[in-house]
Amino acid sequence: MTHIVVEVCIDSVESAMNAIRGGANRLELCGNLGLGGGTTPSLGLLKTVYKAVESFKVPIMVMIRCRTGDFFYSESEMQVMLEDIRIFRECGVKGFVFGVLTGEGRVDVARTKRLVDASFPAQVCFHRAFDMTRDAMEAFNDIKKIGGISRILTSGQGFSVSQSLQVLASLLEMTGQTQDQLSSPIVMPGSGIDQDTIGHILVTLLPLGLAEIHLSAGSWVEGGMTFRKDGMRMGVGGKGDWGIWQTSENVVREVINQVESNRARGQATI
């Protein structure tokens, strides 16, 4: 029987509490999740979330990403991320999420290793920069060679997990076939996982050793402002101007209920 860890990414205290009430086993803390996939959270957000969830003893991974956009970083951007890691480690952070690529679409082994070394002894997850690489199997092997990386978050290099099950199956099989499984990163599927898609994902990937899943369970909810100034927008505009990205407690709970139902049938435990 396989223990399935359910990680939920959040970018606010409200979303953190919703995820925990829904039954999340682990949180990934980001800033600006609804815009560009998330960035490094502020120190204030980090401290406030940690204080809010402290009594629940839920592990928290913290994203290190200095901006939206691609994952090819300048040296000054690397220095920003290294400094964020240093500051967050002083605050007691025990897990980080990041990834660096080359301009040619490969994992930047040297620069990623700098972030890994700066994070030690914290856990490290290589985030969905993995999905922007030119070849998933090549990227997996490059990440494995770096060492010190516990897991890889990936959609399977498609728009969503449901659309990329074949690639994810190949990655899980690769993990299971390695001689040194203890040093091989866990493959953690994430993107588009919700109450409507989790069933098929479990049926397909559980037999191959699926151990963790990742979801936001999030959507745009209406903000509190009733006044909306005509013709005005901030940045690219859209829902991000007036809405708030928020995790749904109910979606988290429904996903976990389906994982639990698999346990009842002897397929998984949570």
C-alpha cells in the first residue's frame, strides 16, 4: 500500500487555513500564485503563515523565484534568490522549491546546485521549470546528478497532469528502476488536479509507484471592492486587478476523499 502525500500550494493565510482544513499534508508557500505561476513570498507573508499554521505541524516548502517569466536567470537574479534562501533559513524554513534552466532548455546543473548547497540541510523540490526543459528524461537525470533534491514537481511537460499521463508514467517507471532509489527524486505530479481529474490519475499512476500529488485547488474569487474604475487596469489587467486567488477547502477535501476511497479499496493510504 502506498502513502499518498497531498501538497497544496498557497499564497495567503486564508488559503493556508483552507488547505489545512481540507486535509493537506504539506503546503507550498508562494507569492502571486494566480499570475505567472507564483514567486518568492514576502518575509511578512512567510512569518504570518508560519504563525497561523504552527499548531497543525504541517510541513511548509517555500518557493524561491525572484520574478515571473522564464527560468534563465542573470547573476544578479541568482544573488537575490541566494539571499532569500539565507534569510528564510534564518527564519527556520526547512524546505525550498526552485529551478534554474539554461538558455537552451536544459537544467542548469551548476546554478541549481548553488541554490541546493545554499539550502542545505533543508529539503529541496525542483519546480515546474522542469516542464520547460527540452527533454523530460534528460532533465530528470540532470537533476538526479545534482544530488540533494528530494522531488520534482511536474505536469509531465503538458498543460495538465491528465493530458500528460504517458510522460509521467515513464518518469515514475524510471524512478522505480534506478539502482539507488533512495537518492532518486520523487516525481510529484501537479497541474490541473482536482475532484474531477484525480480518479483517473490515481488509477493510472498508483500502480507505478505514485507517492505524492500537488494541487492549488484555487480559483479567482471576488474581491471586496464594489467600486470598479472604468478604463483602469494594473499591469496586464484581467481578473488579477479585482479578484483574489484563493484555495478552496472543499476542493482539497474532495480530492483527499477520493484518495481515501482508494485506501478503502486497498489501493492507497493517506
